[in-house]
Amino acid sequence: MELAEPIMELVKCLGRSTCIYLGYHLNFDEAVSDLRRELQVLISRKEDINLSIQSEAGWGKEVKHEVQGWLEHVEEINNEVQAIQEKIQRVKWYSKGRLGKLVQKKIEVVKRIYEQGSFPGGLIVDRPPRGIILPIENVVGEDSAKEEIWGYLMGNKVRKIGVCGIGGVGKTTIMKHINNELLRVNNFDRVIWVTVSYPLNVIKLQENIARAMDDRLRLPEGEDKVRRAATLISIMEGIGRYVLILDDVWEVFSLIEVGILEPTIQNGSKIVITSRSIDVCQKMGCEIVKVEPLSFQESRNLFLDKVGCHVLQVPNLEGILKLIMEECGGLPLAIVVIAESMRGEDDVEVWKNALNELQERIKSVTGSDQKMFKRLSFSYDRLNNSEIQNCFLYCSLFPENYPFLRKELIEGWIDEGLIDGLASRKATYAKGHTFLNMLVKNCLLEKTVDRRDDVFKMHDVLRDMAIKSIGPEFGYMVKVGMKLTEVPDERGWGNDVKKVSLAENNISKIPIELSPKCPTLSTLILSNNDNLSKIPEAFFEGMPELKVLDLSGTSLEVLPNSISNLEKLSSMRLRWCKMLRYLPSLAKLTALKKLDLNNSWIKVVPQGMEKLISLEYLDLSGCENLEEIPMGMLSNLSNLQYLSVYGKLKIKGEEVVRLSKLETFDGVFDDIQGYNYFVKSQDFQILTDYDIIAGVGAQSYARLTGQKKSEVNINNCDLGEECMVLPDNLQKLKIEQCRNMRSGLNKAALLEKAIELNFCDISYCGDMECVVDLDSSSYPVLDKLEVLYLKGLPKLSVLVRVEGVATPLHIFSNLRRLYIWGCSGMRTLLPLELLQAFQNLEEIDVYVCEQMEEIIASSVSDVSSDKFTFPKLRILQLTYLPQLKSICSAKGVMICDSIEQIVIWKCGELKRIPVQLPLLDNGEPSPPPSLEGIWIDEESKEWWESVEWDHKNLLQPFLKYD
């Protein structure tokens, strides 16, 4: 090193690159040490993550794909560094500069991978289910078709089955029953349901198949169908034997081109297609099963089931009933829709009139489809309410089998002015719910439930009927999902058009000269044309009456200035316009009631937004480029009822307080003071729906459903001097990374008034010692709390501090799920004083609590033979509790007759499982009838042999290693 300075002086004359090279050479040994140190840090993080995975991953769980990818990446970089280590051993002096450069690069790579190894969302997710149980009603008749399909599925001769029949005959209903039955037996590893619909969209079909297999699967982006198909086939090859049900297929397509693995005897899989066309099924190589209309007796049974058997007691009505049933043509859809529309009607004259109307409708048309439409329109007309009828017709503006969320559908009706004139949004929603329930009651919409929310769909035959009812002569142009690449030319629009829907096409541009003359156009929907990047200035100039404009899900970067002149516009939806950076002035749009910019890319709020005096609904959520709302702008929008500003955007409490009509609010406050100021205000009391986050660095996320929320999240706040004020109607509370939380929820002012609180999640509050301190002068009762999550609380020692105080029996009295993770200071989970309160517990999950010694506290003498009853406990999961010695006292027993799952992982010190088996009538012990399994880790086989459990031999069939 003594030569270093003169050498460096010399190198200054030789150039910068030589200087850098020599630097690598001179610092070679230090860089190698740095690389080894950084790699060791990375490997340590990998080992910690693997340990956490082992403790968290149990039955029904699996490692996230991103975590698995990170672990593989660590392994790759480790191998690369080992290869460099070998080169270091034999490197020549003159080669150290070049190798030193490589070492420096690897140091940066190792650091970057280390930073990527933070997974705040967790490491484990639920394993995808074998399939989804579909909500259905009982099938009347169709036994022969069901038996034939089932026989083909269970046999080996037929691999592809085509279920055919006219629209409304019950093909989908039959297959829903079979889908559910397949999930009750174990003949196939996966049952996959996908609706195809018309027209065929290969990209969408590929995506739907992937998501049906696993919600988290995402195929490669872009339009490369071949690459996507290859990915899909490789996924299907790994799921085992499957049944793929493709519902509502209208045209022939190649399975291989889509990416569907051809079913063979070797892979044991099957495909079922439902279609109105026998020709389509035959050309796809299917064995045909034809679904015939119901017999008269079957039709009668179904009709009476829906209308009510009491109609048989009405004098002179049975003959009319028989004729109406005959007019239904044996088609279940028509029978159900017509019967529901007549439910509760006892007047014979009304029934006679209904029969006459039905007969006249059917006589007026030919063809099975037209006759079906006329049968269904009978129910539509009997609504006798033009508002509800228009709400039904609105649904036809969207693609076939479109899944409407409740909130989305009612919001659409509000935008169209179909629900109007009410003083509050709450009242408007109530009316929308009434309309929606009426459409469901009359079987004009079908209600299903997915994992997030209620979903409503329009049967494809009903949609066809609706579109026939609102054709061009009624001023509707509906060209949805038809693979259009251009909008219709001016001749296609017409002067009388009122509503146009061109949603979900492939429109990428609008001709610069196109300016349709549409003086009566009120609604224009161009949503989900992904590649639409520009709209010419002249396009909107001939639409002076436009009220609803939906450009959501497009690639528009700017909107034309002609938007500024749409003075009648009342709703502008620009959701998920991820390229949108600029909006022209909105100053003239004083009629605008709704502006939805959810997840757009705007950098500043639109000019003139403060002039939108009629605005009731503003959504700026997810606008990651938008850094601020100018001070005073929100307070000008005095009619706001709905405000959502989640994401990076922060607002001031004093701004929101001035919005006296606000009913729904999602947003983030910078600090606890601004949040408290808002919650204490008088105007907060009218809020019926809110999702609020307060704290430094806090960031909220989009609500995924239309369900009401009453949620507060306190993040990274110091609660030393300022308590958090909680709303009276609070239902969900999250507290994360807060300081001065020693006494837990005692730091929440007015929590005793939050009588609706049912969910509480407290995470990473490093100094918290208890959840509730009964020694305090006031404490929360928590008698409605159903779910309690406690994570990463190293100083937490007890749930409730009860020293010298009588424990109120109602505390935690409704708790159903208790989840404890990473609470290393806890030695006992449930104190004896609180056991009586836990009678509603359904699930106990305890993870990675290194000091946990017992679940239920032992009595002082530890000789009692107590019986601890948990009548509703379904799941007991104890994972990585290395010090756990007992679940309860040495002679105590747990009575858990509802138990379904017991999971015990890495609890090597546990000597006894005290769960008592119920007794049969003859006095013999028996496994609980609800028991599904007992899961232990592979390495604990010897532990299982030694652990004490009365009548353990009876439980051996339930033992599973995972």
C-alpha cells in the first residue's frame, strides 16, 4: 500500500478508465470480503424466511409465487458467487482488476436481492381449492341427461362431452349440479368452470381459464396468443386429473391454440362443453348429450314449486294453470321466470289475462328463439314499473355473462338517472337495492356469491331478449365484445340514437374526421378498449346532450378539449386509464355529478375542478402521480356525498370537516391529530361508510367490493400524548407499528362506545404488553369482537391484565377467531379467569411464539381434573412453539365436539393432547363426527408415537403428514 499514492498520481495521467481499473485491483481483497459478508447476510435472511415458512405453512397453505421466486433467485446468486470464489482461488495478480469489477457488480446484485426479500404481505397464502361450489337451485327432471353425462365422466371411453339444447332448456343448471357433485367425490384433482360466451375472445378465455385454476395466476402480458397458450398448457400439465367445463360455447375453436391440454386416457382428464349448437360440439370431437325440454309433469312440478302450491286451491284456476304451463314449452328458464312473475296472484281474471297475453305473444312469432323471447318478455312487462324495466335493460349494455357487483350496478343506474330525486346517497342506494331485489325475485337477474361480494348476472337468453327489445328503433346501439377494431362510421350512428355501448372491443383509434351527429345521444360507453389511445377533437362536437361518458380501461393519454363543452355531462368515468395524464378544463361542466379517476395517471387535478358545484361523487383513489389537492378545493365541492382519495395522496382534517353532506369517505391523514380532528367533528356523525388511515407513511388500498366498511387503520403513530379517537360505529380496527402502546387498546379514547367493533388487528407495536388493562380506570369491553389478530408483539405477555381485579365475564364473549403470531414474550395464551368468556371460539391459531409454554393456564395446584369446554371450536392450530409443554393442566381435558382440524407443527416438547373424544350411545369413545384430519409435520413422526392422547389408536386414520 506504500506504493498506492505514487501509482495513483501516475494513473491520473493515463485516464479515468485506467484509474477505475486500478481501483478494482487495489481494493480487490476488501471487495471480496464485502461480497462474502453481504452474501452471508442474504443467506441469513433466506434461512429466516425458510424457518418462517416451515412454521406458517400447514394444511391448506402454500408459499407465495413471489417468495418462491425470490428463494430461487437467492440460490442462483449463491451459485454464481461460489463460482467467483473458485476463480479467486486461482486468479493471477494482473487479472485482479477485471475480476474485482465483477465482484463489485455482484455485491450490488446481492444487496438488491436482499432488499427484495421483504414481504410485508406475508409469505404464505391459501392453497387454491379443487374448484368452486356453485350456488344453484334443485333441478326438476333432466335425470336421464345428468346420468348420461355422469356416466361419461366416470368412464374411460369418452374424453370430451357436448351438452346441447336450445336456450333456456337447462344445460348450465345441469352442469352446475355436476360441477358441485364432482367436488364432493375425489375422482378428479381439479374441477374448472369457465363461461365462454359470444363472440369468442381467445385472450379473455385464456385469462379466465388461468384464473379459474388459481386466482393468482397471470399469463404473459400482450397479444402473443401462442406464448400464452404454451404457458397455460404447462400449468394444466401440473394440476393432475381435471374436468374442464366450458359453458355457453358458440363457435368451434382449437383447444391447443387456446392452451387447453387435450384430455387423454394417459392424463385422465375430461372436457365438457355446453352449447346451443350440436354442430359446434360435433366439430370439437364431443360425444353428444342432448337436453330435452321437461315433460308436462316435470314442468308442472317446477311451476308449482315457484308459484306456490296454494294456487291449486283457487277455484276454476287449474285448467288455466295447465294451459300456461303448456305455453312455457317445457323450458325451465321460461317456467321459472313466468311462475315467479305470478307468485302471490290469486285472482282468476288476472290469470286468464296472463294466459291470453302469453298466447298472443307466442302466436305472433316463429322460431324457437323468438318464442322464448316472447315468453320471457311477459315477465318483464309484468314488472309494471318503467324505472325497474329500464334498470333491467341497462344491464344489456354490457357483455354477455358480465359479473355486476352490487355497488357497480346501482352506481350505473344512478349515473343514468334511473334512480334520482332522493335527498341522500343512502336513500338512493336503498331504492337501488329494492330495484335489484325485484329483478332477482322475478328471475330477470341471477344472484351468485363469489369470494368478495354479491355478484349479479343476466342469463344470456334474457340478454338476447333485452337487446331485441331495445334495438335501433328504440335508439340503442349495442355492439359489445364483438372484436370491432374501429367505431362505426357516421351512417351507423343515426340522429335518433340515445345510448351507444361499444365496450370490450379492440378499437384502437377513431378516424380524425369522424364527428357523429347525435343530437339525442345521452350515454356513450367505450370502456375496456385497451388499445384506444386517442380521441379526435371533433368526435364529441355533435353530442350536445351527452350525460354519461365511460372511457374506463382505455389507453388514452389526454382527452380532447371538446370535452370541456359537454355542459350536460353528469357522469364521467375514467377508471383504470393508466396512461391518462391530462384532462382539459372542467370549469363549464357545472352539471357534472360524478368524476371517477380511480387509478388514472394524472399529475395534477383538472383545471376548473373547483367549479363543479353539482359534484356528488369524486374518486381520486390510486392516482399514484397525483401528489396533492390544492388547499381549499375540496371545501368548494359542498355537495360531495362520496369522496375516495386512498393511496399516496394525503389530506387535511380541516378540509374534509367542511364537507357537510359527505356520507362515504376513503382516505389517508398524515398524522393522528388531523384524524382525531375529523372524527371528533359533528359532520363525521353522518358518515355511514368509511375506510380511514392515519399515520406517517400510511397508505391505503382500493376497496375490492361494494360492501359497506367502517374501518380505521392507525399506522406508525406515537400515542404517548395523544389517544386515538374511535368512531361509535367502528367495525374494523387495525393498529400497526405504533409507539407507546404498553396498555394496548386502553390508548383508544371512546372505544367503550364502539359497540359494533368486530375485528381488531394489532401488529408490530414493539412496546405493547397487553391488549386490555383492567387495572385502568376505563377500559374497552370488546363484547362484540369476533376476530382478534396479534402479530409481531415481542413484549406482549398477556391478553388481559387482571391483577387484583374481577374479570368482567362479557369481555371477548363473542370472539370467534384468535390468531397469535410472533409474540415471543407470551408464556400462556388463555388465563383461567377468562375461560368462561371464550365459549364462542371457533379457531385458535398460534404461530412462532418461542416462549409459549401452555395454551390454557394451569391452576395453582396443577392437580385439578378440570374440564375445559369449547363447544364451537373447529380449528386448533399450533405451529412452531418449541417451548410448549402443555395445552392445559396435567389432568385437565378439553371438550371440543365440533372440532374439524387439528394442526400441530414443530411442538416437540408437547407431551399430551387433552382433547377428549365424545362417547357413543353405548359408552364407547369415538372420533368427533366433524373431524376432517390431524396434521403434523413430516419430521414429527416419532413425536406422534410418543405423545399421550387417550384412545389415540382411534385417531390414526385421520393422521396426515404435510
